[in-house]
Amino acid sequence: MKNNKILVVMVLMLISQWCIVDLHAQSDRFSTYYHQRKSLFEELPNTKNEIIFLGNSITDGGEWIELLNNKKVRNRGISGDVTDGVLYRLDEVTESKPKKVFLLIGVNDLARGTSSDTIVSKIKQIALQIGVKSPNTQVYIQSILPVNPVFKKFSGHCSKTEEIISINKGLKIWCQGHSSHYIDLFSHFKNEDDNLMQIKYTNDGLHLTGAGYFLWADIIKPYIK
């Protein structure tokens, strides 16, 4: 059984390496803003015991040092990012051998028509790559947040509640058998009756207001210690 698990990990790593090679050949499909942020991250100095928040615009928008009152926190969010974008820039994330990485990614993939199964697979690849490149880093996979179509914005994102629930379920199950930790954000932000984002936490159905960021920070604080 142990040998079978080792073989599975090796196969997944080979697939991940192939995907990364393919990504490097397609870097021009990422936005100008993406490359601006990526180049800045690469120039910033590495420090010991970094706590990295990794993701898209929802992460990008957080003032994490202030929200968590922790100077070790680093924001590595890029607005518009997708799972392939995170994989493409992962070397910069792992270079400092961070203490912890909090990952939230996937909703932009859904808006681009990527299947739920593929998104789960890509998030697994990200976690596995971090584990290989920085074995002592604790990886926290955060559930995708709920959305709400009431504002009639971001229709490609805000119509994906069922897919978001499916992805979160798949990530939770996977984390139970691996070293990554699953953090359920979804249930804290959703309405009780329809699984949509509570209006008090968003003003466009996708991104967070100040109240949303403070709730998120409160959920994360026990894992920062």
C-alpha cells in the first residue's frame, strides 16, 4: 500500500511538471497586471517565516498585515488570477521557504468555463508543488467563497454556486488524506437558505467589503498562531 501511494505521488508530480513547462510556453496569456505584480513579487526581498496569502483579486484586495496584525504576512494575490497563473508563478512563492501559505483560487477559472474537476486537480497540483519545493511549509487550502447574482455583475462568476459547492467538497475530501489543511470559508459567508453570499459582505456579488475582510481575518487568525 505504501509503495502504491508513493507511485501515485510520483505520477502526480510528473503531470505537474509537464503542466508547468506548458505554462511557461504560454505566459503571454496572462494579463499585463499579472506580469506587473509577478515582477514586483520577484524583486521584493525574501524574509524568514513568511505567511503568504496566495490567490486572485479577493486576496489581492486584503490589507493582510493590518487585518492580522502580523508583519510576517505577505500578500501574493493578483486580480484576475487563475490556477494556471498560480502554478506559473509558484517558484517565487516557495523561494523564501514560507512558514505557511493560505491559498484561495478557482472562481475565475469557473468564469472561463473550466470544469470543477479540472479546478480541483489544479489546486491539488499547487499544493503538491509547494510541498515538494518547500517541504516544511504548511499549506492551507481555503474554500471558494459564495457568490451572489443579485447585483447583476460578474455573471460568469455569480452563476456558479453549484460548481463552487462541488469544488469545495472535493478539496475538503482531498485534504483529509493529505498534509494540506482545509479551511471552510464558504459556510461563514453564505445565506442559510440559498448558499449565496450574504449581502452585508459584498457590494458586487463577488468581491468583499470591509466587513467581509474582517470576517475572513477572524476565521484565519487561529491558524496564524
